[in-house]
Amino acid sequence: MSNNKILHITNNDYDGEGRAVLRLHKGLLNLGIESKVLVLHKRSKEKHVYAVGYAGTLITLLVDFVKSSFHFDGDRVRKILRFILFKLKVKILHLKNKPTFLFNFGLSAVDFKELSVYFLCSDVLVLHGMHDILSPESVYRAYKKFSLKIFYHILDMEPITGGCHFNFGCDNYLRDCNNCPQINSNSIAHTILNRKKDLYRKIPINWVVPNNFALDILNKSYVVDKLHAVNVVFMGIENQRYKNIDKSYARNKLGLPEKPTILFGCFNFSDKRKGAQILKKSLDSSYMNNFELNNIHLVTFGELNGFSFEGIKPQWTHLGSIDTSEEMNMLYRASDLLASPSIDDIGPTIVQEAFMNHLPIVAFNLGVAKDLVKNNINGNLIPCFNFEKFATSISSCLLRLDKLDYKNDNELLSYEKRCSINSEAKEFLKLTYN
């Protein structure tokens, strides 16, 4: 069996997607596989993660441009100018659209020559998202020039749409992405989608999805050719449960009171998909009259970006950004219930992490929760946008916490085994050798 050299492409190494990629990367390293990660934005100190391109602020880019001009570095000037124009185009659309607008024009802001150094030393290219690093055309170019085996790991919807990372209820991606509501265009998204379809037909792409919800989306899409291989590989989670740590001790360490504690967190609270506003309404509504709201504590983490839970009856503690698995697992140990009101999500990762820590979950019926949550076994799945039932399910679960665990459910226990870092890396590695 040859020792495949695997190259991952993603935007960064710190958000939900980035952390998921790093876990797979670390799992492969543990198996003795040579694995590297290319990002535009790097925060970690991982030595096998490399930052490429010029993904800084516009001011930084302009400063770079001026400096380069004085040194007459023509190639660098062209690259910087290209990236500035690219970013300006995107920023204009951001201003015209909703704050949570996410759209990828399928362009590359990184010079192919810069990437070629990494392609040359790789056997397998794993796209977790092209994110301005690659275009569909440059993927095809890499496949032809370097004979790379191509995998596309679906962590959002951008690979199978005309550019949007999340469809916000739009089903145009099932057909042709005409009349895109995201960018108010009749043709741009349609053109991008057909570019993807034409190029993907020329590449024997191996599609990998993290759960059965994503599998269903992929199988319905306009882009994916039925001849392409599609495999479900559950994302790996660092399962370091603090079984021996007393809940009171965990709460004391985090500065939390001795009350039934609801956990909620996301990377960006201003992202309406994550449902912070839904949770706020649920915790201060008449739907929870059967539970004394003053006796509930809400603990959150992530970037608030102006959002606040002030004004609700439950006491609220915000812990800010949490960067280590040790801190996260301590938080899971201190909590009694995860509330996941995401309304448009293939994950989220927090549902898997809570599941692996045997924390009861109340979530809308989408994403990975569809696989990992069973009603009245380890929480409740709620029909999407049924806010009343979401609120009542939180209170009913808090009243019967001692009965919500999947330790006797064989199906959920089998999912637990598949959600480990080692299991994900091994399953993924098998695919690369087929």
C-alpha cells in the first residue's frame, strides 16, 4: 500500500469548517500519512498548515501594492491588483445584500504557480471548499497536469450551487440557478453552475459527505454526475469526555451557577442561519410556562458581533471565543442541554461534539442532527421553523434530563464509533486507496 501524500484546501484553520479539516488532517497524521493543509487565513501554530495568497485587509493589500511598486516586482503587483479587484467585487455585493451573505464567484485569488509547488508533492487533493484559492478551472488544470486524485468534501452547499454557500430555502440549485435571489442576477449564478457541471464531468471526482442529510442534498443536485462516487464519512470529533469531572466542579471552573444549564454557541452570532434570535425568543416566551425560567441558566460562546441575550428571564453568561478542545469539553460537562436552532446547516459541528459527550440535544430536523438525535432518547428533533415546539421541547427535556442518554441505543452507539477522529481518518484513507 503506497503512502499517499494528501493536500487539503480550505479557507482557514479556526472556524467550524477549518477545525473539522484540522481534525481529519491530524487523524491522517496519526496514521502515518503525509498530510498538508492550504488556507488563506492561518491562526494555528500547526506546522503542516500553510497560508497562501494575499487574503488580508484592503489597506494591507494597498500597502503591499505600494511597496511592491517601488521594487518593480511586476508579478507581485499583478497578483495584488487582481486580488484587490476580486475582493472589491465581492464587497459591493455584500453591501447590496444581507449581512450573512456568502457567495463564491468561482475565481482564484492565488497564482497557480504558487499552488503548483504543493500539487507537485501530492497524490491526493481534498477540496473542503475552494474559497478563493482555486477555481473549477484550476482544479481541472491541477488534475490534468499533476494526475491528482480529487476528493470534494461537502461541508456547505457552495460546491453544488451557482455560488451561494447556503441556499436560504432556495431550490434553484436543483435545476439551473437562474434568477438567483442572493445576488439579484438572472445569469451570473447560472453561468457559474454550468461551469462547474461541465468541468466536473471531465474530472473523476470522489464526493464525500459528512452525514446522510448532506447525501440527500448531493443526490438531488444539478451538478453532481451520477457516475461520480459518493461516500458518507462522518466527521471526526475529539472525544475526550470528562467523565470523572463533577458537574459542580466544571461549573465552578467556568464561573457558572448551580442551575439547569442550556448551551448555545456558534462562530458568528450575527449569522441568522445559526438561530440566536430564535433561541432568545424561545427562552423568553409563554411557550415555556411549565418551567420556571428564572431557574435556567444560559451559557454561550463565540463572537457576539453586537448580539445580546440581555432582557431574557434566564441568567446569561457569555464565555467569548473558545479555542481548545479541553475548554470545550469542560463546557459540555458543565451543561445539561444543547440548544441548536440552526435553520440552514449541513452540520453544525457543535451537535456532533455534544452527541459525543452524551449531552441531550434539541435541534431543528436538519443537518447532522437527523442522524444523531432520536426523539425522547437523547433529545428532540423539531420541524424546521416550529418555534413554539422548539421552546416547549427545551423545557420538557430539562424536566427529564436523567432519562436522556443513548447508552442503550445500538444505532446511536454505532454512530458514536463512526464519529471519532481515528474512524474518520481510516474511512477516508480507504477511499483514497480504492
